[in-house]
Amino acid sequence: MSQRRGPLEATLAFLDFFAAVLRCLVTGPHFWLETLRTMDILMRRCLIPVGLAVAPVGAVIALQGVGVFRMFGVEGLLSSMLATAIFRQYSPALASVMVAAQAGSSIAARIGTMKVRGQIDALAVMSVDPLRYVVVPGFIACLIIAPLLNVLTTALGLVSGWFFAVVLARVDHGAFVDNLYSQVTVTDLWIGLAKCTLFGGAIGLIAGFAGLRTVGGAAGVGRAANSTVVTTIIMILVIDYFISLLLLWLGV
Amino acid sequence: MSFVWFVRHALVAQFSRLPPAEQFLRHAVDAGVGSVALLTLLIFFAGMSLAVQGYGAFVRMGGQEFLGLFCGIGGVRELFPVMAAIVCGARIGANLAASLANMQISEQIEALSVMGIDPMRYLVAPRLWAVVFTMPLLCAYADVVGLSASYFAAVVQLGVDQGTFSAQLREIIRWQDLAVGVGKGVAFGWLVAIIACYHGYRAAKQEGAAGVGVATNRAIVHSTVVCIVLNMILSAILYA
């Protein structure tokens, strides 16, 4: 498998890969212990970067919003905008981007290293399917940790927004809390979680694909990690746009 | 080798003498021109999403005529510079880290020192200058593309009144805002480059190919987190 054969070949190979992963998911054997181990490692690695990246966003929204809402004398509505933006939009998108940066690149680098060292071939020789043992656990792990992290980052974003608005900018605490849930519904939380699950699964797939296609030694490992992150960020933004257009059109 | 030690030596190497023009140009073209296509694609979708989501949020409160205000403040002041920094970290930073780590594990950096060439001056300084020079340009470009995309989504797709939208943009966006965005670009560029060079430079030789992967991963994650946190601090100082 060479890396440079044009986008059409890559797309076809990716679809092929996707079908193979789906087949592995449906049929046994499953390596559940390996899946749990991967989830444990990725969760530990992602927790701090994802939290640190998403928490400032709540503060920035509050900080820029407070001036504008004051201009129109509707400070109280600040929290409804903050909650809508965080629940629906910024928490899922940014959490997924950070999961791509941390978990995606580390999965791609790990699989790429195994490929370059011939360990993938060694697994196949021992009649352990590398797809089942290496790729599928990463895929399942990303699928599960992305929405879990989204719950955390949603809470963090709201807290940091509250801190900035109420503690630093002196918006009334009662008005902030009263309006917080006036615009968001449980549907918004589900939409955020569904988006994160979709993006997380795609991150795991793309990382596994890029890792298995690594060629060219140590430099190739860096390229695999890099291309995973770039591809997934593009995918997240593009899909996110179409989802929000669809939701607007459906009136959800 | 600590980060402080690395920054001190990199600063000395960066400012003691300007890098050779040819090296600087090569890295600047690689970082700048190489990122334009990716940045255009991402910022275009980010700008359109901003307008669509803002519209969705404002429709609930019945204030869709304030979309121009929202896109101006949210986009030019915050979203476009940060997105440019994330793209820069993911592409330029990861490339720098991977190439330096590759040189480190194949002992090319040691070979340079043996030949009496300071790797800081020969490898790190031109890269730092190149990224610091290209990032503000990319940020300015991101503002243009992002605003056009927001305008397109708001006026063409969502049917917001064109006059209101552009009047609000003109009212809320001042030259200072654009200058702040470009200034943020300088800071983001330097930070991304120094973090990427640091992780590439200290890649562990005995780990081989795995070391390159670790360096790339850390460069992407650390530079993204640092840029987002720095953006919050800068915004809090400038706008609060």
C-alpha cells in the first residue's frame, strides 16, 4: 500500500477499510480487555488537554457577549446565549477537535510505529488479525470517550462562563442562573452527544486508516499523525456546518 | 533539557543574527503557502457555521437582525485567529516537530554540532522567524475569508438583510480589532514554532520511530492548548 496514489484510490481504500472494520465489529472475536486498556490510556491523556482547551471558550463568549448585551440593556440574556452556544456548538466541536489532536494523533502514531517496525506483520503471522487487535479497540475507545469528554467540557464551559460573567463582570447571579436553561432543552444535550459520538468514531477510523498506511520509517510516523489531525479537523468542521444547517432547516 | 533552557538559547540564536535569507524563505513558503489551501477550506466552513449557528440562536430570542454584530465580534475578534492558530498548530507545528525529531533520532543534529554548526542557529532560528512572519499574514487572510463566508451564509443562504448586516459589521469592526487579530497571530506563531521545535529537538533517540510520533502528538496538543488559553488572556486584557 503506497501513500501517494491520488485521492480516488485513498477514498476507495478508506471505504474498503470502513467495511472491514464494520465486519470486525459485528463478528467475533473481540478483544474487550485491549479495548478497555485503550480507553483507559486515551481518557487519561485527553482529560487535561480537552478540559484546558474548552474551558476558556466559555469565558471568551461571556467576555465578548457581556459588552454587547449591556449595550442593549439585556445582560440577563447573556446566559441563554452562552448555554446555547456551549451545549450545541462549541463544546462538541472543540472537544472533538482536541480528541482528534490528542487521541487521534497518538493512535495513528502508535499504529504507524508498529507498522514501520513490522509488528503489524508479526501479529498477522501469529494469526491475530491486526484490524481486530489494534484498530477496532481504538475505534470503540474514541467512540465512547468523545461523548464522555463532551459532558465534562459542557460543564466546564458553563462554569468558566459563569465565573467570568458573575464574578468578574458583575452580572447578577440570579438573572444568570434563571436564564441559563430558558433557551436550551434536553434535545440540545442529545444533539451535542450525538455529534461527539459521530466525530469520535470518525477520529478512530481515520487514525487507524492513516496508521496502517504508514510507509517510510520514522518520518512516515510523523506524517501519519499529522495527516490524521488535519483530515479529522477538516471533517469535523465540514460535517458540523451541514448538521447545523440541517437542524436549522428542521427547526430543532 | 528544560523548556526554559531551550527558550533562552532559541531566543539568543533568533536575535543574535538574522537567518540566511534562503533558509528563511524556504521555511516561510513551506509554512505559509503550504497552509493556504487548508486554511481557506477550514475558515470558510467555520465562517459559514458561525453565521448559521448565530442565526439559530438569535431566532429563538427574536433578534436575527443582530447577526452582523455577532459575526463581527465572534469571528474577527475570536474565532478566526483561534482557528488559524489551531490549523497552524496541526499542520505547521506538527511538520516542524516531525522533521526535527526525525533529524534528532537519525543523529543529524549531533552531526551538525560535531561539524561546529550550532543547531539552534542553523535549524531552530530560521524556522522560528519563518513561522512568526507567516502566521500574522495567515490570520489576516483568515479574517477576509471568514468574513466573506459569514456574509455569504447570512445574506445568500439565510436571507438576512444585506444593508443591515454590512452596516453592523462596519460599526462594530474597527481597525484596532483587525490589528489585534494580526498581533495575536504573531504571538500564536512564535509559540507554536517554539513548542514544536522543543518537542522535536528533545525526541528520545532510543525510542526511534515511536519518538517521532510522541513528539508530533505533543507538539499538536500543547500548541493548541497554549494558543487557546493565551487567546483568552489576551481577550480579557484587551476587551474587558
